[in-house]
Amino acid sequence: MKNIKIKVPATVANLVCGFDILGMAINNPYDEMELRLLETPDIIIKHTDHFGLPEEASKNVAGVVLLKMQEHLNLKNGFEVIIHKNIKPGSGLGSSAASAAGAAYAANILLGNILSKEEVVHFAMFGEELASGVRHADNIAPCIYGGITLVKSSDPIDIIPLNTPDLFIAAVHPQVEVKTSDARQILKKDIRLKDAITQWGNIAGLIAGIEKNDLSLIGRSLNDVIIEPVRSILIPKFHEIKTKSLELGALGGGISGSGPSIFMITERKETAEHIARMMSSVYDEINVASFVYVSDINPSGITVIE
């Protein structure tokens, strides 16, 4: 293959209590990317959107992934990349991960599937490092594997795909800026043992609930006593939206990635749609523009469409 077009899903990282280790792929929103294998070593990046992202390869998350692949695999070929971005940068819905994972995934196919999924994750993480300063895989892994993933380890890479429950997600992206690097800097460096024990219980309970398809256990486990209390102060109306979502029937939810998007998990699509309308109205009341999404879980991750 010389050309390929792929569909790359948005992702929800952390899943409330699983900071940097849990992530989930969703069907809406998504990016589309086109890659072409070149005979020359050039890395050409083009954007069709108006987000103003850099197109110089070394400053673009997709570009830096391809540069790393060239370097480590001793490639003589280059790539032309056209990115149709619908996942807004800075949304907390895995925008940078989509570009990085999409570049690594598509390039691997064009090269004849010479890499394992773990190796594709490895290269995609260089894009996340450029975007946030940290090589984390909680967005990258579900984007590539699909469904819900546990990042047992980033070094060495150890990804565990989990069960994919038949659930729905309501998400709102208020148009306020929360930089991932800033959201990391405000986190506490030390935590109380009591809080750590509570968090471990929540993570274990959430994974058990996902594997057993136990909705009650999933809901009881979607609780974060370490990260959310600190980061939620950066997101206007966070607590009001979370409280109202639970009253409307959400199993639970919280901050998507580092924010500012907020996500809620529901058993029924109608409930997610109702919550999405509420989310939008809350921000309308304070004159903050927002985008809302209703989606199910994407079970397959990145898919080839041409």
C-alpha cells in the first residue's frame, strides 16, 4: 500500500480514578487522517482544519512520531500526512493522542505491518511527550486497541485490553483553556496513605465492575479522592454538572483527561442525551460556549476506511 485513510477515535483518559493508567475510546468525535508513503525521506504535514497547529514535522505530534520511526527503523522513506481534525486540541478528549496514534498506526500498515501493537504504542507516545511533556499511554492505548484499556506499565509497555460494556457517554467541552502541562503541575507531589488506599480500592473496583459488567460496582467505583479535587477548580460549573448528571441517572463520571471536558457514563442512550442537554444549558446560563457529544464506546480503535 502507498496510501491509506483512517478514522481515529477520541478517547477519555483516567476514567476518574485511574490516573495515567485507564482509558476508553469513544465513537464521537473522531479525526480522519490520510498518509502517503514517499520515496524521499521528507515528512510533510498538512492540516485541513483552522486550529493553527504547527505543520513543521518536529513541532507536530504526528510529525515527531514519524521522525522517531524513521530514526529507529532506519527508514529511507518519508510520509505525507493530511489531518482532518474534529477532536478539538486542548479538549481533554485525546486530540494529540489521535494524531500521534493515527500516524504510528497508519505508517506501520504502509510499511507492511512490521510492528506489534505495543511497538506502535511506543512510537505514538513520542507525540504525547511533545504535547504534554510526559510519555503517557492512557489515551494512546485505547485509541489503538479500542474499548477500555489498562496501562499496567509504560516502560516496558504492558497494555491490557478490558471488557467493553454496552454503555454510553455524555461529554461536554466548555470553551475554557486547561493545558495538560499546567493541570499536571498543580497536582500534589505527596498523598496520604488513607487516600491512596481509597484510590486503589476504587481502581480495583472499577476494573472488576468493567470485567463483570456490574453497573452498580462501576458506579460505586467512579470516585477520585486524589486528582479530581485539585483539577476540578480549573473547570467552571464542574460540581454542578456532576451533581445534576447523577440526579439524571448517570452511573458516574468526572474530568476527561486533564480537562476541561467533563464526561458521564450512562446505561441508556436516552439518559446520555438528556445529560448532554443539561450540560449545554448549564454553560449557556453563564455565557460559556460549549460542545456536547453523545457516544457509545468504540470497541475497535483506529479503523481503515480507504
